[in-house]
Amino acid sequence: MITKSKFIFFSFAFIGLIAAICSSYILPKKYFSDALTIIHNPWNLKGVVGSFQLSIFFYSITGMRWMPFPIVAILQYPILIYILVKIGIPSNFDKIRINNCLMYFAFFLLGIYISMQTKEFITFLFCTLIVLICKMKNHIIRNRIIVCILLIIFAMVFRSYYFLVLIITLLFSVLHLIRITNNVYILFLYGLLIIILISLAYGYVKGDYMSDQTRTELNQVRLDDPKIREEAKSVIISPVSTKTWYGEVISILYGFIVVNIPFNSIFSLTPQVVVFAIWQIFLFYFLSLKFKKRLKLKKSDNIRWIYYMVFSFFIVQGLFEPDLGSSIRHKAGIFPLIYFILFDNVYKPKA
């Protein structure tokens, strides 16, 4: 039986599929820069360790590496929707609610950012595995240990910043366990403090701070190149130099705010940047309210750990994201985690 909620869900999913198929004919080339790197491998990358290396290997063995973008969209997008269906279709998805409206637009985001050969598709599959483990109600401690091991492996093989996600997730868990604070905003400050200390220690050893390497240097190259300067409209530029310790601190704090609460982008002259910024602001605010309610619950479950991972990722984004578009694309990659907590109290037993 097709309920109203299912009808709305699959209707938006179908529209998202159309957007995914048509995206390569509409979107500018910058949206496909990673895909072109995976297809052509201009740096002659080999092996499976590294985000591009593993992506090239994955798309080569699946045969999708050389397929046209619309065909890749037809193959990949239904997999994303199938995964979300298995996580659960909200029973009130036909109602006008903030979380539902956020998800309506998310169908288009998934279509835009995961309609091609992309690293985010692999991240999406990985995060699906995390959700499946955390949904298990038995052996909570064992499941958390498995999640930690998986995050370590993923960080070693694919994206090293997941080490930071794991560290902050464990920090949140310990702080809640010893009941230092249940204030979500205080937790954010602790998380930011941790990555600031890690970045400063890294800079002391290596000579360059983390945000200087992951964001400032990249954006400077983009802004200096007249061929791609026009495409870098939503770059995140720290108001002070990142060459000093206090400049690095300001850069991380500024990056966290701009990535998660991008009020400055609302005044952009580019329509898609404005829409993405509004979606991001409402997403962060709504999930923060849900996180606050979750922290007040005394029961221990793995759902809280998904909240920890999502907000740990949001905090780490303040360190490495070069622009708003990249931050949205990376959120598309972890969307199984976001989707699960977005509707953690309104699922039917079976979708």
C-alpha cells in the first residue's frame, strides 16, 4: 500500500533522479572536477590508499569509470534512494515540517553532487554501514568499538581527517559519560578546542598549520588563476593570516561558522549559493536542537553516537573546507548519518 508519505518521498526522489541525469548538461565544469580526475587520472595515481586512488580503483572495477555522467547518475542515484528507504521513510513525510522540507531539497543535493564518478559515493556507502551498525540495539559497546575500528580504517585508506572525526566523537562520548556538560554549544567549544590544539601541534612539528595547508593555500591558487577565479565565488578566506598561531585559531573558528552558519553567503549574487546557504543554516540549527534534546535523555544508545559523528564532522569541516560548495558536497557524502538523525523519532517500523 502506497501511503501519502511514501508517495511524497518517491515523487521527490524521482524529481531528484531527473536532476541527476540532467546535471551534466546544466551545471558548470567545476562541479565535475573530481569526476574528471577519477576518469582521466592526470597524476597517474596508483594503488588503493588515498581518496582518489581508491575512487579510481572502485570505479574501474565497477566499470563506471568511463561511463557518461547521465548513465552513472541512473546507476548511482537509485542506490542512494534504496539505502534511505531501508533506513526508513518517515511516517509523516507528507506534512510540512522543517526536517521534511530540508529533506525535500536534499533530494536535489544528492542528485547534483552524487550523480557522477565521485568520492562522496564511496563515503555514502561507508556511512550507510555505520548507520546499520548503530541501529543494532544489542551489544552497544561492541558496536561502538566496531565503529571506531571502521573509522580508523577509513581514515587510513581514504580520508585522513576522519581521525579527527573519531577523536572528537570519543571526546563527546567521554564528556557525556562523566557528565561534565549536556550543553550542546559547550560541546562544540570543546570539539573546536581539540582540533585547534591538534592543528597548533601539527604546525609546531611540520612548520605549517593545518588550515593553511588544506584551505588557505588551495584558495590562494584558485584566486590567483584567472581561468578558475570566476568559479571560486564561495571560497572561505580567513580574515587574518594563518601563518601565526592566533591566526590559525581565528581561521578554524571562522571556518566553522562560515561552513555551518553561512549568513554571509545569503547576500551572494549567485542564486545557488544563496539556496545552499539557507539550507545549511536551517540544517545546522534544526539538528542542534535535536542534539540538545538527545543529550537530555538518560538512556544509552548508539543513536547518540551518530549525533556525535555528525557534529564532529561539522566541526572538522571548519578546519579543511575551502568553500561552501565543497562543504555541501561533503555533507552529501555523510548523508545517511544526517538522514538518520533528521528523522530518528518519526520512522515507521518498516518503510
